[in-house]
Amino acid sequence: MSHAADTITTAEELFAVMKEMPTGERVRFFTLLGKNAFEKENFTHEEVFGDVLNSEFTAAEAAEYLDVSVATFRRYVQAKKMVPARVVGRNQFFDPGALKALKKALREVRRH
């Protein structure tokens, strides 16, 4: 049994190792992965989105999250419906909590 896994630190490295595996072992690996990685059916909101709660969104990510075009999202920013949490050069970053609140407000508007 090789200990190559001890040195794998990136997805690219894992992919390179996987390409070297015999086909039967790759099938066995994905079977094990399917059985073990997804055993739990009911994940909590925190388990699924926990890392997102602390990460700022780019304008494109924010637009995707809100299910609007980037142009529409930019209009929201121009109209001050959304204010960047941080600006780096020409790049704007948006707070996930503020985006969640805007999404909820947009959903309410669409219902009426």
C-alpha cells in the first residue's frame, strides 16, 4: 500500500494520482466515495453554507445568489439597494448577510 496520499494537498495532485490508478481501483474508489461521503441525508444549513456566511461575494457571485443578471445587480448598487462592504480598486465585495436580507426582500416583492 502506497502512502502517496500523505503528500496530496490539492485537488490537482489528487487528480494526477487518480489518473495513474488502474481502472478497477478508480471504480472502487468512487464506489467507496459514494457510499461514505454522502451517508448523511439531512445536512444542517451551517454544514452546507457555513463557509459562505463569512465570505464576501463579488458582484457576479452576488447576482448569481440573487438570481438576477449582473446588470440588474449593478442597478441595485447604483440605487443603493445594496452597498459594497468593501471596495478594492474597481472590485466591490458584498456582505452575505446584506445579500440574504435583499434576497428576502426581493422574494416578498415577487410574491405581491
